[in-house]
Amino acid sequence: MGSNWPRVIVHVDMDAFFAAVEQLLHPEWKGKPVIVGADPRGGRGRGVVSTASYEARRYGIHSAMPISQAYRLCPQGIYVRPHGEVYAEYSRRIMTLLTDFTPYIQAVSIDEAFLDVTRSVHLFGDIEPLALEVKRRIFQETRLTASIGVAPSKSVAKMASDFRKPDGLTIVPPEKVPSFLDPLPVRKIWGVGEKTYRQLHRLGIETIGQLRRFPRQVLRQTLGRMGEHLYRMARGEDNRAVQPEDDIKSVSHEITFETDETRPEMLENVLLNLSEKVGRRLRKYGLKGKTIRLKLRFADFSTYTRSHTLTHHTHLTEEIYAVGRQLLIGFRELPHPVRLIGIGVSQLVDEQGVQLSMWDIENEKKLRLEKIMDELQDKYGALALTHAQTLVVKHNRKGKG
């Protein structure tokens, strides 16, 4: 390793992960377009594409695309509902083997992770042998391929891993960062969404090189703090550390209705069902939160969120639902039917670190009951014991969890 590397950051990104796992489990699907996501129902389905195999991507299908549009592009594709537990098991195996290369690992999603290998490169001789060994081990133990980027920073490593997909390896030494970044579309920068891209487009900025040469002051005036962030990203200036234990920031659940929903009582029933799931996960993780957020997407695809912050931390289903219901009432004057509804809890803390309050004492009995429900559901399934109102949801709701 050259002495000019201040840090060696590796970004591991599994190739079309969900679809690749499905092809692995179904060898007859190898080489065929596989689309993991909602049921397309012959082109009338709701929901979106989760992952598309590279064969499916040749038809223009990509993640987050409406499943109905994907079906129109490739009706002959193999459409599969996600198998979350299977993917999670493969992810655990991959993350475990990565610890053989460094203890500094930050999993940022189920199928990608950052590694800081600055202190362990010498064990493998150099950067390229280490990266090739990571790829070899992943394939040896899972029969899945990964694309890897290596760079002095997280942002450049992430762009490098996307450079030669699938099964790629791109190493960007510090002195090559400008020449690597300059020709890339500005959309490749971490954090540039549709709104920011439109603002950059109006400034005549399409590539990272154009962004790098743009006056810093103008970027600040036009985009505020984001302008400063983009100025630094275009130069590969990113000192963010790999965080081995990236804390959970929020817990949430949402569903997309197959038929747009207008009935207030059904929206409330679904909201209670989602609140049960959120509360159960919080209790499982030993977490409590203060801010409860409701999310609604309407038939015209407009999306709104409203939140309320409590004076105390909670992981009680009943309280999460009560706040969510009040937030829902505030939406009722809006004219469009509801396409999606979701509830989430943030400002999380470890329940062991929260000082016992009068609220905890008064709700101790409710908490005991909810933990009993959690245990029974874990043992006998989700319908073993539940809030009575959610049984209406189980039988009447058409949607996806």
C-alpha cells in the first residue's frame, strides 16, 4: 500500500441481492429476468419493485419502479414476493465473514457494508489482494457475487463499487480521485435526489467535474448547506468514519393498499395493526422512542408526514396508536383517497438507560400484557393474541405488510 493513502475504505455491494438469492435457490431461473417485489397481478398490481436481476434490468426495470410498469416492460418475467428471512440469513453470513478482514465494519443495509481496512491491508500484502480475497470468500461461502470499491473515503468507495457492476472491482488511489470522479454524472453523488438534481441542472451542472469547477459561493447561495456538502463531495473530501455499531435511528412499518382506501375506520384499523408491529419491534430491541410519525401517500402519489413528540419515551403499542390516530384525524379534510399508510417511532434510546418515571409505573401492567402478547406471537404466530380491532384488518384489509 502506498504511503499516500490516509485511509483505505472498502465498500462491498452485493449484486442484485434479492434476485440473485432467488436465482441461487431456483437454478432454473438463472439467466432469466427475475423481479422481486409486489404481485403484478397481470399489470394491475400495486406496490413497487424491490430488486430486479440484471437480465430484467435490460428491459428498463429498476428498484422502486411501480410493479405495474415493470410488468408492462417485461410480462414474461418471473415475479417473486420477497423472502425477507432468507435474505437476512445470507446477509448475516456475509457480514460475519467480513469480520475476518477488519473489526471496523458498518453495515448500511442488508446487502452493503463499509470496511475500514487501513490497519489490516498489510496482512494481505496490498489493497488489490485484500479486495480480491473479499470477493472470493463471499462467492465461496454463498455462491453470490459482490462489487467492490476501494478509495480513501466512504463516498468515493461507494461510487467505485457501482462503477463496474456486476462482479466488479474498482480501486481509486488518492491521486486518481479527481480523474475518477470528474466524468461521472452528478446523480452518482451520495445524497443527490431528484430535487437537488433539478437545481444543479438549472445551473448547467451535469457531471461531478462541472460541479468541482463551479464557484463555491454560488453553490452555497443556491443550495445552502447542501451546496457546501456537494462542493466537498466533488473533491472526494469525506472524513466520515466507518462506524462499527451504527445505531438504529427509527423503527417503522407501512403498507400500500391494492385499492385506494377512503374509509376512516379501515384506516384506523390498519394503523393499529402497524402500531402493533412497531411496538413489538421496539420491545424486541429493548428500545423506546419519543417522536411518533405518521406517513400517508395519496392516490395522486403526493406524500405527507406529520409527527408528535411526547414528553417521555415509549414502546407501548397503545400509546403509539393513540398518537398516530390523532395525527390521522388531522388529514381527514384532504380530498384524495389513501394509497399508503405508515407509522414510525424515532428519537430512540435504550430502555435500560431511561430513568423510571411515573409514566412507567402507571403503565407497568400494560407493558407486562404486551410482552406476554409478544411471547405468544413469537411462539404461535401473529394471530395467537392481538388487539381485537386488528382482527378486522387481518380479514378485511387488502394490502402488503
